Amino acid sequence: MTVLLVPYHLDERLPDSEFPVTADRVVSKELHGETFWSRVAGLYDLVGDAVATAPHPVVVTGDCTVALGVVSGLQRQGIEPSIMWFDAHGDLHTPESSASAYPGGMVLRMLIGDGDPTVAETTGLTPVPPHRITLVDARDLDGPEREYLADSPVSRIPVEAATSTPEGPIYLHLDLDVIDADSLPGLRYPFSPGPSIEQLREAALGVLATGRVAAMTIACTWEPGNECPRYARHLIDELLTAAAESDSRAASSALLRPVPRAASCQGHTAGSGVIGARTAPREVAALALRCRVFRGWACRDRPTRVPRAGIPGPRPTASVRHGPSGSRRRRGRAGAPARGLCWRLRSSHLPPPTRTRFKLIRLRCFCYSILHAW
């Protein structure tokens, strides 16, 4: 898990101390532009880069608009997530329907593909189909938002029903103003009555327990300089702990799942046996562990030194290793992998990788071979 702090409310830089987290990385930049969306587009492009390269990202920020960068980052990984959007408000306005023109009230509609296109053009964000969006709570809706939901496939459920999650990877967005204003005083846009901190905790932990949350955003939408961080600290700590445990469970279950032959990657057809070059770091780690386990069990891959007349010396140019049945097979040089294990992998099959990535891909080929033999 990686905690990314984006310390902004809209285009206002806030002190890091306003956010009760210890971040692994702070994403910020100087903002320039004539309009709000042109000022923040570059920042959200950086957020997308950070999300795309971070394992299991959790983004903590001061408003909901950062979600545009988070979803674009997931899409850069090849993930098309379903969205569970916890918020007291609908965030479904367009510039034409919004009376206040508050940008935070338009974010979810922009994720669907409506509204100002500036951020989408900068970040490469593609629209999320409305049927993959679940709006949780949204007790404070304006007239245009109600009209949109009446004819839209966007689903709306109460917090108590959030245990029913969509299929596939999930982007979990938590705007803390979904909590009742009496339980979390100091919010920018409070609305009561609403769910308690405990109800939100239970619902969010239930979603995280699925192990399918690809990214999570916690929007700390309170006024700076009040007691909200103190009230919310325990909740945020629990959410971060649950996210870390969910990440560990997902990595452990990856060790037990059968590995598919291969998916298509950058022009190669699915099922051809070519290993994808864009392997997620968590998946590579699981495959590396698999390789160590199965290699030790199935191959006993321990090259035997052949001393020359009993005199210790350098490893000879040929070595012997023992197979699963105790048979002996000669290898061309010590430490080299068995010939043919990675016969499907050629450098011409892949985009130009670095030496390290090439070795990781060869490692994955080895895992396929061992699992197939097993």
C-alpha cells in the first residue's frame, strides 16, 4: 500500500498538517492557468502518474476533484474500475445545471464523460460507463441531479446497503462529509441527518474486505484550522490498516490462483503464450515467490560443484543438476536455466524492456513451465 497526499482543496494548497496521515509521497506543483480546470489539469496528470506507479494507492486529499487523476492513473495500468462513491452530495452537476458553479459538484458527471473536457484531454481519462457507478448515500441532491438519476443507469444506495459491491476491480471514493455533521463538526458542506462514523467505517471495511479495491480516495472536506482532523484520525487509521491488510490478502490469494496462459499485450494475440511485458509489480512479486517455492520442490535446482582432483577452484563450465525423479541432466554452463524453459520468450516479442524487466518476464515464463509440469 502507498499513501499519496494531494494537499489541495480545489486549487488552494493546504498545509500538510491538515491531513491526519503519514504520507509516502506528497503530490503537488505550481498551478497556472486562466480557468480552474486548466490550472488543476497538470496536477491531476501528476496524480495519475503517481497512482499508475504506486502499489495499491490510497490518495488523501481535500476535495473530490482529485478523483479525475486517480481514475486516469488506474486506466493507465489497464484497470477499468467500477466506482463506489460515498458522498453526502451527488456531484452530478454540469456547468449548465450548477447554480453555484462549484467544481467539486461536477466530478462524478465528468468521470462519466460530461462537462469540461480539459482534464480528460490532459490526463487521457476515458469515460466510465454509468452502469459501473454506485452512488452511496447522496442525501443532499439538487433538482437537476435528481432528474439525471431518474433516467440514468447510475445506481444509488444507502450506506447500510454498501455491502453489495460491483464485480471486478473497485475504485472506492470516500468523501468524509457523508458522515453526519454532528459526528464530524467543521465540514465545509455539512448536511444532517446522516450516517455515523461507525456506520461509514463498517461499510468501507466491508468493501475493502473484498480484496478488489484497486485504489481508494479519502476526501477530507473540512475547513482548515478546526478539530476535524482529531475526530477523523482514528477512522482514517482504521481504513489505512484495512487497506494494507486487503493488499496482503490479495497478494496471498494470487499465490494460490492458477496462472492464466497469457493475455494479449501490445499487439500480441491472447493465448499465444507470449508473456505480457506490462506485469503489475504485485503480480510479479507473487510469481517470483511461486518460482522459488516450485523450483525448490519440483526441480531441486542446486547445481553441483565438480572439483578438479579434490582441489577447490572456480565453478566448472559444465554442471549437473538433479531432476524431480533423481535423474541427472547436464547443463551447458553453471547457473544457466534449463534449455527450452523460456522458449516462448524472445526479445523481438516485446517492446524494448530494461534488463531487469526482461529477467522478471523470464522468471514468469519459468513459473508457467513449472506449474504446467506440476
